[in-house]
Amino acid sequence: MTNPSPQLRAAPEAREPTRAPTREGVLRAAAKVSALVPHTPLLALELPDGGTVWCKAECLQPVGAFKLRGAWHRLTDLSEKERARGVVAVSSGNHAQGVAWAARRLGIAATIVMPADAPAVKLNETRRLGAQVVLYERLTQSRDAIAAQLCAAQGSVLVHAYGDPWVIEGQGSAGIELASQMECFAGGPPTRIVAPCGGGGLVSGLALACPEAQVVPVEPEGWDDVTRSLAGGAIVGVGANPPPTACDALQTMATFPINFAVMTSRGMQGVAVSEAEVRAAQVYAFAKLRLVVEPGGAAALGAVLAAKVPADGRTAVILSGGNVDPASFASVLRGESESMK
């Protein structure tokens, strides 16, 4: 039997309960992901004012979102004993599919805790990929508590959607690809990266990957806990009775200290976008790039189109996911078309 490659050999720290994510870990994750799937395209997008922004189309990943990056890095670093006990994850759908996809490829049993109101396309695809789905009520039950109970009962490893160092490093692999692509096509690395933000796993990973770039987290209005946490210097939650949002992928109740530490060390400042700005971004990406982008995946582009974040010619936007129910997406296209008449 041959030894595994350096990229796939489990790191010693995989057996430690906690550690800080590092840029070295991001580079190791990027090597793993590059050996697994093709790099997602970087597309130049002309803005209404004539400027250009560079869009990293993570919506074209095999699971329709960037989430397989963190899942693959985490699961491939598990020991054989850990793999045998399986994994548990919490997700509204994109991380669920990333973990399920990686687990099936590696022969690991996966249980995913998902909200009962998750889009049907995400629930169905997670089940199709072979994961067991446990549903919960988003506003009245704690998904983290349910996941902890499952881990205790099954002896499984928790693969958290954002509060995990391997997941953060894996998501950061998108930034390594992005920097290389922009050197080629934009004349230099990104000066600013605008990305959708739920719990902060993606923006934390991007900050580690591209330390010279300004990273801007974008959240839906009413779910902008990271933006408010960064402004106030301490973690605050969403609070009671948050408003409804189409951005299901960005509905996290609070960030974790591991993410907040990275974000604050980089002096990040967040931005909130309205539902109308998100819909306009979905329509614009479809019209100009021929891409289907889900609401949460379009949030960062919405902030740029609304001029809430400037584009300087080397500004990059992460289109983080494209898992949207066809009927919902068609409704967005119809609604925006009617509003422009």
C-alpha cells in the first residue's frame, strides 16, 4: 500500500480540539482542492457606471457553492478512527452539500442538522448525496445543541459550517485561486474582496489567503450581526425576531470567537444590503454573466451595485452559491423585469 500524498495525509493537529487557522493551512487546503476540482472562473463584470469588478464564480462548484472547500480540507485531515465514527454538520444547505459530497467521496457517514425551512433544492440534494438529514426549527431550536447531542451519542466529529479552523482554511483556498487569477487577468492581486457573510468562515479564510487585500463582509439587513459586532468590538447576536430574508445561506445567529479574532485582526468593516439590492444583483449576474446565483450568493455583488462598496479596478466579488429553487429564481427575474418597466 502506498503512502498518501503530503496534501492528503492527516495533519497531527487534526486530533486537537481547538487551534487557530493559519495561512499555511490555507495553502495546504488550496493544494488539496486544486488536486480535486478545477478552479472556478474569474469573470470580468462591467458595472452600470462603466467600472469593472472581478467575479469569482463559486456558484459553479460541483455542489453549487464554495462550501466543498472547507469540507474537503476538514474531512481529509481526519484520522482513520475519526472517519469510522462519521461526521456531523450544521447547515442551511450549502455546507450540508459540501460535507455530504466530501463524505460520500471518502466513504464517511455524514449527518447534517438543517433548518426545516431550508430550500427544497438544498434538502433534496443533501439527501441525494447520501447524508442523513435531521431537521430543526431555525428560530426556536439551537442547531449547535442538536449537533452536540448527535456527536456525543455517535462519537462523531463536528464539522461546523464556519467556527472550525480547517473549514476557515478550506474556504480561504478560494482566495489563493483568486489572487493567481487576478495577477493574470487584472494586472495584480485583489486590492479589495467583497464576500457574502453568514458566520464569517469565508471572509476569515479570504483574509488569511490575501493578507494585503481589504476584505468586506456583506450581510442581509436584519441579519447583520457580524457588521454590528465589528463596529462595536464585541460579538453580538442577531437578536429576537429578525426579519425574513431570502438569503437563507446567511442566516446565522452569531459569529464565533475563532472567526471574530481573524476579522478584527484585519480591521474588517461590514456592510448590510436590502432584499431589493440582493434581487437586483441576482438579475444583473444572470443578464451579464449568464449565471444563476442564489440570494445569499449575490449579496456581495448587491453591495457593489448599490455603491455601498467601491470598485477600484482590482476589486473582486465572491459569487458564493447558486443553489436556488427554480421557481424562486424565476419569480425574482419576473419581479425585477416588471419593476423596470
